[in-house]
Amino acid sequence: MATPDEKQILSIMDKEGGECTLGLLMKRMGLRRDYLKSILESMGHRDLIDFFRNGKCRIAGGGWRALGKSPRFTGGDQWWSKYTQEKPGRDVYADYVQEQKEKKE
């Protein structure tokens, strides 16, 4: 269960397309960097967000459910979705790499 601050963070991220930076969240919420970072790390441990060291974060599956929405793929996750649908149980990354090699040739 997400706290009110966490729900506010998730809604800000949702309005930004599912991902944003630490700086943007600081401006929108009016919180200090260290406090906001501790909240984001806690959310990351509970699979509400994916929090990266470079200050970027994006909504994870648990975060979408906390917002009452169905989980969706964002950004870089989309490259593998077609492989899992077409070839369930396969090494999808190997298939992706092979396809990229074939495109270069």
C-alpha cells in the first residue's frame, strides 16, 4: 500500500509519461533531495518504481497497480515484448541480438 506522498510521486510520474527525474520530483513536491531520495529508494525496494543511480526513475508494475491502472511497458522495455509473445520460454535477448546482427549485414 502506497502512502499519500508515494501516491503523489506516482501520479506526477504518470503525468510525465511514466518516468521522470529526481530534480523534477523535487520541484513538484517541494521536498529536500535527501528526503525524497529516501522515499524513492523505499518505493524501489517495494517494486513501486525502478530508481536508477543517475537520478531517473520510472513506474514499475506495483506502482501502476497502486495507481489503479494496469501495468504497462515504458521506454526500453518494449524491445523484448514482441519476442516473449512470439516465442514464450526462449532466450529473448539472444533472439534480439541475433536479429540486430542480421539487420547490420
